[in-house]
Amino acid sequence: MVKVIAGLKGSGKTKQLIGLVDEALEKENGDVVVIERGTGLLTDINHRARLIDTDDYPITGYHTLEGFVSGMNAANFDITHIFFDNLTKIVSNDDTSVAATFLAWLEGFSKDHEVDFTLTLSLDAASLPETIKKYM
């Protein structure tokens, strides 16, 4: 499963994401990972979730993020859910067509490896293409 939470800055996306992380920690029988750029969620995320700051790794775009996710899964088959806070900030790219391709990749990865993905996009939800809206 891939779920997108989109909206402009200040619309409550991160707060909603934090609630979904807490829900996943309670309901799922596996490891929960939260990926963000920076450490803004350090005090907001339950300590049972693995918080990863992408500034600590050379993630330069969607392809390297695909490799990063694949490597995490290869090292830990117990991951059940990966959350991304502000995907376009993580990869430094707000091109929605490239984001849609990445979401399709996540969908396939989710089916193949039984990992769910939830992510936020700091973009106007109404202006997103259907290739992204289908995940909302």
C-alpha cells in the first residue's frame, strides 16, 4: 500500500503523519521506519520507530532513494511500514512526473516485499496529477 498526504505548508500533514506512525506502532507486528531530511521529528516520533535523517546519507534523487529503501529492506525483513516526511525535500526535486514514477515503484515494492509506505508532499493537492492523486 502507498498512501500520499498532500497539502501546502502548514496544512497539518506532519501532524497527521505522526498520528499514523503511532497507529502503525500499535497495530503492526514489525518495524516502523520514519525518513525525513533533518531532525525536526526527533521529539515528536515515538522512540520505538526508527527515525532516519537523510542528511546523514548521500541521497541525491529518487533513484538513490530507491536504493536506500531496497537496502533497508534487504538488511531488515521485519520492516512493515516506511514513512517519508516531505518527500520532495528529501530528494530535492518537486517534479510531479518524477514523483509519480517513484510512487509507482513504491507500489510495486510494497506488493513484492509486504511493506507499506506513507508519505507527505508539500504540494497543493488540487493541482497534483491523477498519477499521484490515486494514492491519496
